[in-house]
Amino acid sequence: MTEADAASGSALDVNGRTLGFLHVGRPESGVRRYGRILAEEALSRPDLRVIEADAGLLEGRRGGLAARGRALTTADVVHMQWNRRSWGSGVRAAYRYLDFRRSCDRPLVVTLHDVFDRHGLRRRWLEPEAFNLRLVGRTAEHVVVHSQVEVERLHGLVSSERISVVPHFVERRDIAVGHDEARARLGIEGRRVVTLLGFIYGRKGHKVLLEAIPRLDPDVLVVFAGGPIADREKTLRVVQERATSLRLGDRLRITGWLSEDELETWVAATDLAILPFRDLSASGSLSTWIAAARPILASDLPGFREYNARVPGALRIAASLEPRELARTITSQLASSLPEIDAAVAALRDDLSVPRSLDRYLDVGRAASASPTRR
């Protein structure tokens, strides 16, 4: 169905279910893209009808969401994504959401992104973002998160009876360039490559990994494949200044923003993907590594352990992020004849494919439609 069809709210007489998708946020947003990918998979299925309403970059108090809600009123169930960056902060986000909800009284499934711990009275009860989570949790038929640890983080904010876990999907990624060819393109022949992928900001562990680099063998190249989030360059500046003081020279490469072809080349050139995160919600960079079936070393967080529960051994777990211990772990992994394609990661990739993820969402949608809270 086209954008014009969606805007008019027109219906088609087809068998099967009608899924509505509300898209919100900047064009480059990973959360917005998440919803788009699910909608594209639904569109590929002959037994499903899809209506999409796009609110884009929300501006003003209402953001045009009442009209988008009316465009979705013929759907059997509506799916949308929620995070602060897309909807805005504070009371404005609540107004926008309520405008949408008043105009679209259909069973609603909301996927919550960036679900982190909220400790203390202020963060759990008094902050506007906590109020918004409770509002969405009380007025949507069902809420989806990506891990069991996120269910626990929502305790007291959203009823557990309304929450389902659907792991973050993994897109199919067929890397055309080979390992050696990628190294030749990048001019890093003879180096062993450890890559931390994605935006450079505090929770990702760039500063932790930085301190481990002097303890690695000189032929190891650590790559920070990505750049800062717009208007949040502080972490990058701190990393650059510390790298200079450590005299890392060519032992660290910071790529900045990467095109899709450049990203694919760095992924292909990597021996060991590393995720030394201090905290974990869903991770697009982890999904990229799983899609490529590269060997992965991750910090010892409950969310990462959940992946290993799905396919034992898919992720290598670093017991400590203390720089000396982390360096030892990296050195040990690099010395273990890492495969170019990790079979356990490939099995995890199959389990988390987009088609299987949509099937899981369809199950959630059926539960939402049958919810006793339906008005």
C-alpha cells in the first residue's frame, strides 16, 4: 500500500490480517528503520495487508499524529516504536502520544527501545520520561522489549502481563568482499583487527577499550568504526585526547561516519568484534556482527547472556573490563585461530532473522487483539 493510500485510510478487501505501522523520527534513525524493516517483511506476505502512516520528524506539540492515527483506523492491530529521541522529551511526548491514541482506538503494540535501569524515586516516578513509560504501558494493549532484563527494568512502570520479549532481529547481510581483499582495500595487511562498531558514546565502552590497547601486541589494530551522535561529540573528544596522551599512533583507527560499502569493508576485515558495553538495551551494532557471523567478544551483561542462552557459545564473554584483564582476553581470543565465519553466531543469526521476528510480532498482535483491556 502506498503512502497516499495510508494517508487516506482507504481499505482493501483481502483475506488475512491488516497490520498498521506508525513510523516516527528522523530518516537516519535506527528505531525508525526497525519499524520500516518489519513493515517491508509484512508487505512481502500475501496473507497480510499493510497500512503505513509516516509522521516523520515530529515538530510542535501535536506533530500531526492525530491525522496519522485516523489513517490507521482500519488496521486489526497497530505497531509503533517508542524512544525519547524519536518522540521528544517530557510532556510534549505525552501530548503527541495521546493525540495519536485518541484518534486510533485500535489494538496497539508498542516496541520500547533504549530501556535502561531507572534507580531512585526521581528517575522512576518524578521524571517526565518515567511518566511517559507508565502512560504507554497503561494505554497500549501490549508492550514489546528485546530482552528479559528489560522486562525487569520496567518493573513498577509497566505491568509484566502486558510485556512480551521479542529479541532484536538480525538483517540478512551477504558480505561481497573477502577478508583478505578488505584488508588490502584498507591498507592494513598483516594486522589483526579488533573492531568496536557504532556511535561513539559513553555506554559503548570506547574509553575502557582505549586503556587496553597499550597492553595488546603491536600488530593489533583497534578500530572505532563510527562517529559521534549529532550534537554529542564530548565522548569522541575525550577519546581523541586520551589516545594522544597514550601515544597510540596507528594502533587505533577512528573511522568517523561510514557509508554502507565502507561499513561492509571494515566488517569483512575484522578478526574479532568487541562490545565492551557498560549497559545494554538493544544493539544495532551487535545485530550487524551477528548478521555477518563474525566472532564476537562481549562484556558480561545479562542481555548478552540471554543471547548465549538461545545458542550456547555464540558470544564470547569477557569476565572483566579492567584494562589489563580485557587485554589478556583479547590476546587469548586472537591466538585461538578465530574462524572467519563463526558457526554458533550463524545459528543465532538464523534464529533472529527478520521473518522469524515478524512471526513473533504476529503472535503478540493476536494477544493484543484478544486483550481484555480492549475498549
